[in-house]
Amino acid sequence: MYPDSPLYIDGEWIGTADRSCLAVEDPATRRTIGRVAVATDSDIRSAIAAAERSFDAWRATSPHTRAAILMRAADILRSRRGEIASSMTHEMGKPLVDSFDEVDYTADIIDSLATEAPRRVGAVLPTAYADGRTMVIEEPVGPVAAFTTWNYPLTVPGRKVAAALAAGCTVVIKPAEETPASAVALARALDDAGLPAGVLNMVFGDPAAISHALITSPSIRKISFTGSTAVGRMLAGSAAEEVKPIMLELGGHAPVLVFDDADLDRLVDGAVGSKLHNTGQSCGSPIRFFVHESIHDEFVRRYAAALDAVRVGSGFDDASQMGPLASRKRFDAMQPLIDDAVSRGATLAAGGTGDDSEGYFWRPTLLTRVPEDAQLMQVEPFGPIAVTSTFTDEDDAIARANSVEFGLAAYLFTESAERILRVPRRLDVGMVTINRFGVGARDTFFGGRKKSGFGSEGGQEAVEEYMVKKLISQALS
């Protein structure tokens, strides 16, 4: 059963009764399943005021106490994993087993970020003055405005909020209105774990109005955004006008370099699972497969057969290997990209069709020998589409992998030890994975380059993002 989603401001839950609300749709059935409360201008001002009021006390709270609250919240999420996973599958569409995994993974991330809270120690520096001492200390930047997307509706809010709270910052967060219940579950867990009132505030509503109010408020000292490059560019411009730092985790267009010595069994098995994950709606999803000419056709034969055998259906059906796309917008974006590639000479090897009679279901799709001028070689499909192109020269493959405006993740498949050392250094991305798929872990850096954004959403670097350095020079006599 899917709950309505309230606002959370200054420790109070503000429900959907007697206020404007937005509908929440189940992408597997296209039915309205719940409502999310819309914040008024007054609500937004109250959320900002609460974050500002509570900041001094929270920053003064022992890092060990902050860590303990975060860890309690992680345990609460684990204890509620069944109801949270069910809500996530309703609002996002992903198979229930993947929703369970996301709850567990988010709890692990929160635990990891919590341990970073007591580790922000600064430094004592040598000085030219015999009677002096110079120190660099780290302090929380201040109240933070966070904006998160719908594709990982618990993980993305979870790691932003946990990193900021661990650093000693307070937060006003606007999660995605399409998937509100998962984010609300995070706020409830923190509330029940003993987080003081006002330290975390959660609002939903008009994205443009909320972002303008938060970014232009003098009380907000930093912006953190996960979402599309187009929206990130606009928010970055607004933050620049206010002279405020911003952290961006944006789109990707991950290349996969497959050399002639690659283990095809491991490659195909991993490529299927990675392409199905989140219905391809992931910034780290493998998209552009640059495959050595000598093994290309065999790879395509195996990969296409495996994709054709995939069971697509409701996330509550245990037999489903992939759920629906998350929205009408994502469904409608697939066909034009496929048609463009085929019109330019690409071959459709698997999938290529959708069915929206009940939900937004799309067959996992493989297009082969896609030319460089096709939109799919430049535009992130954010859906279950993969494309191939061939190469014989390593330099050419790397140049083409680096040719897009994105620089988040890349994958390399080879058995050559020399190539494993050489190629990752030449890929202009933030993360490289070798001989498997998936990027990042609960305690590692997660971020990109170019128009994939900047900053880290994971590891010790994530907490550093919410801290500023201060130099203290002291005379000792």
C-alpha cells in the first residue's frame, strides 16, 4: 500500500489535508496511487528559517553524537525495509528485489558517512615564526539546499543528507515529486533516530519556485543537486549569481571499451544485468559499447539473444527481470532515438518496441554499428538502450569514448595487464571499472567530469564537500 507524502518542517509533519497536492503515479499501471503535499511560499520560508535557527546547535553537537544519530537512522531503515521497498516499487517501478537492495545499500552508505563525522581533524602547520602556531581547521559550511532526482529515490537523498549532517550542516531538501515516499521514509527514520527539530527539512512542490527561494536565500550557504545536465546548468547559473558554491551530479553517457582479449562470457552476463538495472535509468548505465572488430559480431549475437530473453513486467512479479520506465516522458523519449539511429544506418538487433497499454514498458534494446552522427552516440537515452560500434585501434577507441560532453563513468574489458594500467588513465571520466559493471561503493568517491558535474557524492570526499577551511594563526607569547 502506498502512503500519501507530507512535508517535514522544523520537526513537524505537515500532511496533505486542506492543501494543494500533486498526484503520484505507478508507472507499471499508470494509475494514481497517492498524493504529495505542495509547499507554500510560507512553508518554504519556514523550512529555511528552521535550518538557519538549528545550525549553530547542530554544528556544536559532538561529531560522535551526530554519527550515532545517523547510524540509528540506518538501522531504522533496515527494520522498515519491507514497507519502504514496496513503496519504492510502486512509485519507481523497479523490481521489488532491487528496491530491497536500494534500502540496504542506502543504510550502508549512511553508516559509512556517519563514521566520517569524527574524522574531520584539520592540520597544524609549520610556521616561520618561532613564537607562533598555525592551524587549519574544517567547519561546516552552513545550511544546505539539496535537490534530488527520482531514479534512486532513497539512495540519492540518503547520501546527500547523511554527508551534510555528518559535516555538521543543516539541510532543506526538495526530493523528486514523482517518488516522494522513499524520501519521506528517510526523514521519518532520522526523526525517529532523534535528529533535533529543524536540522532536516523536506519540501515538495513547484521545482522552479522552491529552487529560486532556496538559492536566493541569504541563509542557504551551499547548493547540492543531482539530476539532468540541463537543470544543473540553470541551477549553477543561479548559484553563481548569488556567489554560492554548488555541487553537481549530472548525466552520463558511459562508454564500454571491449578489446579482442575480453572474456565474452563475463562481459555479456554483466552487460545484461547492468543494462536492466533501474531499466537503464542510471547515470552510470553502460550505453556506448566500442567493441573490437574481431569479436563484435559474436558479442552482438550473444548479447542480443540474452536481451530478447528478458522478462519485462511489474516489479511485484517475481518473474520480472526489468520493470517499466518511470514516466510517460521517459517512454516517449525512446522511439525517436531508435528511429534516428536506424535512419543513419544502424541495425536493430534486439528490442526496439514499447507497450504503454497498461504501464510504461519498453523492451531492452540493442542497436549495432551505430554511426557517430546518430543522436544516441551523443545523447544519454536514460532507458534500456545500448549501442555498439567497432574499432581496431586503441587510440581511436579512446578518442571516441572521450568525444561526448559527459565524463562520469567508463568500463574496460581486457585481460592485458599493460592495457589495464594504461587505458583508465586516458579516459576522461571520474570513475573507471575494469572487467565488471557498476561504479562506486558505499564508502568510495562518486563523481564525474565535464558536463557530468563536479564534487563527490560518496566516501570521505562527500563529507568534505560540506565543510570549509579556516586558517588560525596564533602568537604563543
